[in-house]
Amino acid sequence: MKNLSLIIALGFFQVCFGQNPIIQTKYTADPAPMVYKDTVYLYTSHDEDDAFGFKMKDWLLYTSTDMVNWTDHGVVASLKDFKWVNTDNGAWAPQVVERKGKFYMYCPMPNNMGIGVLVADSPYGPFTDPIGKPLIKNSLDDIDPTVLIDDDGQAYLYWGNPNLWYAKLNEDMISLAGPITKDPSFAKVKDQPDPFKYQEGPWVWKRNNHYYMAYASKCCPEGIGYAMAKSPTGPWNYGGVIMDGDQRSSGNHPGIIDFKGRSYVFGFNHMLRMQTMSKHYERRSVSVTEITYNADGTIQKLPFWTADGAKRVGTLNPYKKVEAETMAYSEGLKTEMVTEWERNQPYNRGKKITDRIIVTSINNGDYIKIQGVDFSKGVKSLDVNVASLYGGKIEVHSDALNGPVLGVVNVTGKGEGDLYKTINTPLKSVRGTHDLYFVFKGEKDLFYFDWWKFK
């Protein structure tokens, strides 16, 4: 029993699994994961902090190489990137795919304006509109695009609520190679039962010669259902339910990938909003868990989202600069992008020095958790880059929120929120792989936090 108590105290179970929701500094929904090289690029829609209904103006990007620590890259695109869109609200569920070194972002527009496409030379953007008009403008169903590039190179675009539509894409990925077709397998028939219970949010992929179509099913609340086929255009056969709907979340939106030998389903719930609010607002939070395929290709059913997320599949290198907005979990914090200019004259700012994504809203008791930090070289000291507001401290703990203290960083000075300084602090040595906690102490708004690095 003593050994078990020690394991729990050291946060053993937290070392193994990440925590849901995986983003805590913003409200996120409609996860669209993309695996490119050794990284998961997670594009999401973004519910504003004051949203009552759907208040969504832009799309965000997060990345991870271990499925537990996620780095915030801020806004990657917005409705403003489409000159033909006449609203600043309605940045709904997107998807990004890579083809021949270019990245294509398919975005639905509100008010029956269709589906647009952006393109970039990097998964981080900048994304621009190559055609200046909707790629799809077909019906009131034109939302929630998803894309499959088949093994023969043919690309397919699917979308729709409450019907599923599809069309072939040309190799340029920004024009259609065939007619728009309503998929008969998912078509709604008046006064007839719907065996698929298809609602919206399709997500298509291929695995071991099976074609899959997951989707938000049976509103409301929405679960995640799926269908299987032997070709990208069907006919589709109902596969079952990946996850039942639950009153803790009226909607859902699947995103499914394979990464480092494991399979994952992303979706969303209201766990973050429910920490502070009792009434329903459209302020959602993305979660992830592992899925298991049976021998025949069917998918085993999962419970509704739990606090346990994905299992860690890598470690983090603390000896190179790590952005402070890289987190496995946090409490009380926000992130934002700030721009530093050559001069502080509003009428003549000079050249832009840099854009920073920083951790903000840091107050007493808030913390950042980073999982699986590889201290194989040991530790002598820690550099942190901060800009002091009222000043404060960073307690550096290992293995648990109240675990051993490796050292304390003193952030002195006040009224320096636009001056970023690097502070070096000696620490107790530690070796091996550990979870790391930065626990913030002080009064009022303490400081902005840009990056950290162990020596």
C-alpha cells in the first residue's frame, strides 16, 4: 500500500495519459487533425470567450509530437481571408490536407455562401484564397467539408448537413473534376427511418483497404457514428457507434488519425465551460482518446469523453527553447499573440520586430503542466523569458502539482509588461523522464511568459 500511495503521489497515472480537454486556454471545437511527417497538426474552430450562441471568427492551430503536450500557434486563418465573405461570424468546421508540399484548407461559410478553400506552402500558413470565390455553392447543406486523397491520387471532397454530398477534385485541389452528387446511402427519405442517423460533421479516411465515414449522429445530443465502404463513393454500410451522445455536450465532430502506431478520435464537449458556468453556452473544448479496430475493421465503441486523454507517445526535450504555450494541461491561463514594434509611436511604429504568442492572465495558484520531460542530461539551471507586470514567482515542481520543488524563479520589477527579459535560476538536479509543473505565485497579474529552457 505504501508503494501504491507513492505512485499516486508522484502522479504516475498522469505520466501515462494526457488530460481532457487538451486545450484549456481557449474554447475550441470541430477538431481537424492532420499528420505531417512526425507531427500532429490540429486545426480547430474557435468559440469566443463571450459566446452565447455560435460566435466564431477564425481558425486556430495546435501541434504535438507526443499526443499530450500541445503547442499553441494562434490564429492560422480567419473569415477575413475570404474577400467574398460578407460576415465576421461563422468560421465553422474546417479541414486541412497536404498534397505535394502544399496545404489546402477547406472552410464552410455561413448564410448559404458555400465552401471556400485556402492554400499555403507551410502547415503554419500564411493561407491565401487562390480562386476568390466559393469552391462549392450547391445547397443549404454546404457545411463541414472533409477530404480524402485515395491511393490512386484521386481526391474527393465530402460535406453536408443533413445530407452527405461529394465531388471529385482535380489534382490542383482547388477545382472540381466531376459533378456534385448526393450520396444515396446517407440520403434522407421522407417518412422513412434513417439507419445511419447521419446528422453532420463527416470525416473520411482509408485504412487497410476499408473506406470509413465518421460523422456526428442523431441530434441532439450528437454522438459519433460511422459507416464503411469498399470504394470512396460507396455504397456505405452502417458500422455502428464510436461514441453515444451525452447531455454534457449537445454536439460533436469527429477527427480521426493514425499516429506512431496508434489510432485516435478527436471530438469536443463542454468540460472546460462547465468548470465555471452552469448554463449552456456554445463554448466548447476539444478532447481526444484512442480507438481500437477489430479484426474485421469495425471500431470498438467508446464511453463518452473522460478526463483521461491519449497515452503519451514521446518525450519532450527541455534543453532547447520551449514555448511557454506548450502545455499538457493548465489552469487559469490564457494565450495571445502580441507584436513588438521598433518604436512605441502609434503614428510611426517603424519595423515589426517580432510576433510572440505568450501565456497571459497569470495569477496566484495558476499552473502549467508539461508531460514526459526527458532530463537525461540532468539539470543545473533554468532560463525563463518573461515580461513583468507586478512581478511574482514560478515554483518548479517535478512529477506532481505539489511534488518536489526543483527551484523558484523570482520575477522582479513592475510595470515592464512590454520588456521581455531572460532570467536564469539555479535548480536542484533531476534525471530521467518526469512531468514538470510551473506553479505561479504572487498578487495581481504577475507577468507574461514567453519561453523556457533548461541547462
